Amino acid sequence: MTVRNLDALFQPKSVAVIGASKRAGSIGAMVWTRVLEGGFEGPLWPVNPKHHELDGRPVFADAGDLPEAPTVALICTPPATWAAIVHRLGGMGTRAAIIVGQARTDDDRTGLRHALAAARPHLLRIVGPGSLGVVSPALRAHLGAPLCTVKAGGVAWVSQSNALTNAVLGWAHARGLGFSHAVALGDEADVDAGDVLDYLASDPGTRAILLELDSVRAARKFMSAARAAARNKPVLALRAGRSDPADALYTAAFRRAGMVRVDSLDDLLDEIETLGVGRVAASDTATIITSDRGVALLSCDAFTAAGDTLAHWPEQVTEALAQALPQAVSGNPLLLGDNARPEHFGKALEVLAPHRATGTAFVVHTSTHGAPVAEVAQALIAHQKFAYRGLLACFFGGVDTATRDALHAQGIPVHTTPQRLASAFARLVDYRLGRELLMQTPEGLPAQLPGSIGAAQAEAQGALAAAEGELSNQATSGISNEAITEAKSEAPPVRLTGEAAARLFGHFGLAVEPKETAEEIVVDITVELHDDDNFGPVFLFTAPSPDDVSPPMRAYGLPPLNPILARDIVSRSPYARRVPAEPSLVALTALSQAVCDVREIVGLSLALRVFRTRTVVVAPCIRLARKRSRLAIMPYPRRFEETLDWNGLHVTIRPIRPEDEAAHSELVKAMTPDDLRLRFFGAVRGFDHSQLARMTQIDYDREMALIATITDEHGSEHTLGVVRAISDPDNETAEFAVAVRSDQKGHKLGRLLMERIIAYARARGTHWLVGEALRENAPMIRLAQACGFTAARTEDPAVVGFRLALDDAART
């Protein structure tokens, strides 16, 4: 499960507290008190056979006695009772439960297993056990036992720790900060971090997500959810345990997902201010505005330490400031002078506004007789509309509550020191750069021929079969076939070295050379692949220090790698500037392709020997086995490629790839304005890079886009049509869309693509395929009906809906 019924947790309409109590210190009393104090305005029902009344409300003896099914139930009873309670609630129609108590003993864990089994038939979601609860302040829903009530805000908090959750909620409460949602996951028996990220990614009330975790339980689901969330909003992660050997792998996984890792709880708390109040800065440079030279120097030091960049102004900015603020010393930082008045700060924002090169505005100020903090704050509020690229403030000594709240109300974050402000900005820049990395289009490398991939797979399978044959030949008459089969499954991996390894790698264009060479070696990069318990197959790249002073390179990489991701790894090498990057990029992506396409590879070790103009493999050792963990990130699914003759053309139908961006842009341009309007339900002139990147850089685990392409006489590919299906995280329903070049309409290409996306969705186990079209789009309506869809009315009379049941479960 993923987001199924999570709306019941975050948007509850009614709440039942099972085990509500008056006994001081009991879980039932703490939970009941917090729900009351939070002021939840929907129906709230206490359930406890030992009470008749609590705080003026009638108490129900059993959940079955409630007037209706609660949206969410808070279970505060012993573990032995959980299964029966969940069974009763599920049968009534309750969609979510939070188990506050903990499962400490074997008997408790048995009770939990029974509760999960009782929930499954009803799709009832369970948070916990051992969860502090779920808080949605906008609805005044404090579902659990947090130590304080929570204000509404724009940041979501998600944590595996109850203690940290309480600490963070209390810290924010004392500073007038709030949250869109706060979730303490507990033991994650059902609802986990990936589920919550999935939900919050599309939650309109959440501008950013702060995540604290120790471990990831379902890596592919987590990575898929994190990548989707990070494309939409900042996701910052804190993980304690830098001494953990796996910690560097978590850093790599967070980076691959587009998340920003923070180093301390202080950093994460600062982002509650920065992101919960303000917005992501639209620049990676900044201008500091202050009145004091000493403050300016401190601010510059803070910026340098955080790795931030002060903006370089064009000459016209200096000239404009000299006219508007003649007493100021132009430059970055901008010094308004000891006699600065509050209005001068506002005027500076106004003058800088038209000049994009000045970046985000940072006002750093300590109160003076001529410019008290409260009055400067009012000037910032009055001129905030001019801060197009973001505005952050730092007031030494702090501000009074009324001023702070007024700044917050206008979206202006307030920090207490330049160091905190600079570090917070650095993390915003990291997010923007990480998101841009996700959205970059890789350089197109020559596609690997299916024949060579098949040959590599045959090599691996043949080596395993030979080893298993030897095992069978060694069996005596006293060993059963079952024992032989079990022995094969538990047999150690088969190792390929020397010529055998070189032959397998050769299918992917990797050159293997002897260790000895007279050519100058720049560096040997050690490459290892191992099967991680959480993230599946992962690469580890290490290289020695070039000068015995700088640290050696040690970097993890999660396959699949493309040239952009490979370049990100290579750029961290201390040798990166000594040689051209291209040979190493080709080698890394080829290694990644071998691991993705030959699933029998469970491990490898080798050296990538980097020369001045080329990169080769040295001393490879490949470990093969029948089983390995699945990759944390779904690789390009080559199995869906096919080539056929269609209307006199040699057409390839395959999944879309990131390097198809240019051809996809060409496809859009080849469609008439009316066809674009019918496809996108409105006037469309074209798409920019970020929009095209979203169309071509897809998560093959949840989204599939199949394109029909032809290759011209010059070897260039052209896209003739595309069909897309995006499933919900539960794989219950997928929504389809199809587009065909206007000059290819009427040749049944749309039907060809639709048949394949239907087959894909059915094979994936999706229950329903749905779509919509404008009522005037008669060709699309005919196509859908010809493919078996039933048409139905929608809430919009101008739109027709389509629905196709893909399996027997959907038909009944």
C-alpha cells in the first residue's frame, strides 16, 4: 500500500478515541486531552466500557456502538485488543487508525500482526505502533499525544522519532511557527516514510517537507516517492549516525532523489523558519543590505563559510543606487550608513528589484536610534512586493512577538544571526541545484544493441548453468532432488575473471586490459558493486588522494546511471580536472547498463584505469547468482522495445528516454494548434525545458510513456506519437493520454499505441485504465470505444470520461 486512505489521516471528518480515559498519566488520558485541547470541530467520540461520560461527552462502551464509522480511530488500548478493535472498525468503514501504544514483547508483536491482518481486507491504514500521532493544524486535528498544540504553517514534519517530534513541535510553538502536518511514524508497521512523502508531494498546503529518519524500509517505494516530492517542493532530510558505515550511501540516495541532507537538528529547525514562512529563493546569489560596516563583514564571513555567493552587480545598479540613496556606499554588501532610516531599507529593495543579477535580498540589521527594528520590519513589509527573487531578514537581538508575527504573515523569514541566515540560504540553493540535476537532459550515448545484451545475458546464464551442472554431477544417490535444488539456490556466487569477464563486459563496449602498461596512468578508480539490504545493488567508487593532503574520493552511486549522473560522480574526484571526463562517463554508464541488463550480476570489483585520453577496465571480477535484490530505482525497461513495419515505415515502439527531449519538442511543434488544444484541453504554444523534462524523464515504476519513432536517412530519430499511463501509487487506477503527429493521423497509429499501453497496464496488475477527452474530440472518443473503453459523463459537460476494467476484480 501507499497513499490509499491516507486522506483519512490528514483530512479527518470524525475521530474516535478507543480507550479514552480520566486516569492521569495513562495513554488514553493524554490522547483524549490533546484532541480536546486542539479544538477538533468534527464529531469526536470517546470509547471505554469503564466510563459513561468524559468532559461532558457521552462515552461509548464499544466501537460497534458508535453512531457511525469514524474517519480515523486513535487506539490507546493494550496490544492484545488491537486485532479485535481493528476488525470491528474496518467492518464499519473506518479508513485509518493510529496505534499510540508500543509493541515491546513477543506477545505484543503477535497482537500487531493480527491487527495488520484484520486491517488488510478493509484497506484500513495503520500508523504505528508507538506513534506520537498525526497533527493537521489547519483542521485543528491533534490525533495523538504531542506535548503541545501546533499552529498551522507551510512545512510538513515527518519523523521516525517521537522524542524529536515533541522537541521540534515545542521549539516551533515557542517561536510562533507552525506546520501543515506533523507525523510521528512510530514503528512503521504499515504507513511508512515513503507513503507519507507520496501524500505530501501533492498536498497543496505543504510547501516543503522536513524528514528525519534512521533507515529506509522499502527503498524503491521510498526513492520513487522522494523523487516525485523533490520535483514539486523542497525535501530536506536529517539522518543521525555519521559513524554508521551505511551513512554515505544514504547521502548518495538523498542526493539522487533530489533531497537536501542537513547536518544537524539546528539546521532542520532553521528551515522551519525559512521554508515554512517564506518561499524558495529564485536565485543562487544574494545581495546583503545593512547599515553597519561591522555587520557587513560578519555577514560576508557567514556567506563565505556557508559556500554562498554574493551577486556581482552590473554598472547600472550602482548608478541607480547612487541616485536613489546618495548617502549609501554602493557595493555588495550595500551599506546604507549609520544614519540610515527605515525607509532607506525599503527604497533599496525597490531599486534592486528590476535587476535580476542582484539575486535574493538579505536584510541584516541591528537596532539603532534612527532605524529601530520594528520600524525597519514595517518598511520591509511595505516593500516586500519588490523582492521578486526572495527576501530573508536577520535582526540581531531578535524581534518582539508582534513584529515577528507581522513579518511571518507577509512571508518574510527572520533569523537571529548571519550564520543561520547564510546556511539556510545555502540549503535552498542546494535544493535548486539538485532539482536542476534531476531535470537535466543526458547526452545521448549510442544505444546498446539488443543482440549484444542478449549475448551478455546468455554468457551469464551459461556460466550459472555450468556451475549448477557440476553440483548435480557431484550428487550421490542418497541426496534427493529437493536437496539438490535447495543446494543450488544457496550455492555461492559464480565468479567470472580474466577472459570470461572481459567477454561479458565487451558486449557493453567496455575494454579490459592487462594490469601492466607503459602508458602514464592518471588514477585507478576502484569500483565495487554490492547488494545492500535497503537499497539493493549499489556502486562504491574510491580513489586515492592525489597529494596525501586532500581526502580520498569515496562516493556511492545507485544504478541506473546516465551521463549526467555519472558526471556528478566524476566531478567529485580530485582528479576530475586533469583529464577529459567523456571516457570515464562512457565507462561508468556502460558498467551501469551491464548491471541493469544482466540481472545475474550480484556483485563486481574492478579498477577503472584512467589515462590521459581513455579509460579501461583492469582486473575485473564479476559475481553471478540466480537471485539478487531489485534496484532501488527502476531502470529503463528495454523489454518493451519492439520494431515493426507499419504503413511502409520501419517503426520502433519503445519507452521514452530522457534524451528524447528534442524529438518530443519536435513532436509538439508538428501538431496543429487545434490538435494541441484537443490534447491538452486548452491553447498550447509549446513547452519549455522543465515541462519537456517532466514528459521525458519518467519514473518507469509508476509512469510509462511509449513512443513510436522512425529513423531518417541521416540517422536522426523522429517521434510520431506517444501514449502515456500514470498510475496512482496503489496501482488501482492509471490515467492514459495519447498524442499523434498531425501529419500521421488517420493511419491507426493511435490504435497501435493504445493496444500496447493497455497490455502494459494489464501486465502490471493495474485494475482500471481511465482517461478524458473534450466532447468535440470525436476521433479520440471513437478510438477509446474501439479499444473497449466505456464513455461516461463527467462533472464538466464539455468533457467525456473513459473507463476500462483490466481484470476480473475490476469487472465485479
